[in-house]
Amino acid sequence: MTILAKICGITDDVSARIAIDDSAGMLGFISFPKSPRHLDLERMAQLIANATSYTAHMNKKTQCVSVVVDPDDALLETIAQNVRPDLIQLHGHESPERVRHIRARFGIPLIKAISVESRADVLAAAPYEEVVEHLLFDAKPPKDATLPGGVGARFDWTLMEGYPSLRPWLLAGGLNPWNVAEAVSQSKAKMVDVSSGVERAPGLKDAALISQFLKAVKGL
Ligand SMILES: O=C(O)c1ccccc1N[C@@H]1O[C@H](COP(=O)(O)O)[C@@H](O)[C@H]1O
């Protein structure tokens, strides 16, 4: 079975190249000032342009994702005009109506993150199904967390069993090279997403861990 892996929270060209070389399906670039992985949009545009041309040069298929949290239209306009990602990931409390508006106005395929603690949270994703390219199921962050994701929190992967999705979805939250096989086996995910699990410190990606994660996924 081919499992697509997204490496999220990329902040430098070297990490992007390593992930592309090892056939990551997607790279994520974060715009959220409280995050140790935050990029200003100029830097994000540069990293995405570099990753996109390296992907083409290496004849790979890696897509670039801008990750935002409850963005207003002005931020999205700048991303659409200047950053030009393949997809935008909405990682806040965006309602289905807001997501529909964003898709219609900006025309960029979307990933909508859903915070999961219970089976009810998983099933509550249904209204987003028709407006997004992919859903991303991530653990509900701890109450005292300052970030909505990227904190290495995981949820009970068996909650995803038999989820009746129209489209392939991503499993996220606390994944790493050592647990991704079990996570896929329990959740039946066809796409996985990792950020802090391939870092040596918050915001500092580790080349060896990125390769190890992508090799673990390739072996499934
Ligand atoms: O990583 C961040 O700093 C971040 C900030 C704002 C929104 C989302 C963020 N990360 C997302 O969190 C998940 C899982 O992360 P982890 O593997 O548990 O560390 C991932 O999808 C990132 O896109």
C-alpha cells in the first residue's frame, strides 16, 4: 500500500530537499506567529519557490502546503498572490461556511484540520467533506497549549476505524518514525503528517529523523 507522508513545519531549504529526495508527498510551511516554526510570508514564498523548482528538477511529485490558523481574507489574498502554494491547510476553528467561502474566493485546494478527542469529533468532520481536498485529523491540543498543533499530542487512532470518508484523509498528532507503522495499522490512514516527531528541538528539523520517518512510511 502506498502511504503519502507530509512533513510539516519546514523552515529551511536543506530539510525541504531531504524530504523531497525521500519522496515526501507534501511539505507544510507554517504562518502562525506563536509557533517556533512560524515563517513570514516572504520567507514562506521563497522556501516554497525553492522546493517547487527542486521537486521539478528531481522529477518528484511533492506538493507545498501553507498552514494558517483562522486566517482573514487579506492574509489569504497575499498567500494566493505571492506565496502560491499547491494547497492551504486551515488549522483553526474555521466553520464549514468559512471554508466554503475560502475555496470559492481563492480557488486553492484546501486541507481542513479537525481536532479529535472522541469519535463524535471525527464524525463532526462530515460537513467539510465536500469543500476540501483532504481532511486532517489531529489530536485536540492540551488545554494549556499555545499552539493548535505541532505539540506532539496524539489521540486514540482506533477512533478513525471505518471513518466513511469521500476522500483520502491525513492522520496527524504525535507521529514519529517509531510509531507511524502502528498508527497506520490502527487508523487505516492512507496519508500521515508529522512535525515535532522529526525535530531535535521545537522548530529545528532533524535530517536523519525526516529520512527515517519517510523510510518507515515507504516500508508499509
Ligand atoms: O507545528 C506548528 O507549530 C503548528 C502551528 C499552528 C498550526 C498547526 C501546527 N502544526 C500542525 O500540527 C500537526 C501535528 O503536529 P505534531 O506532529 O504532533 O507535532 C501537523 O499537522 C502540523 O501541521
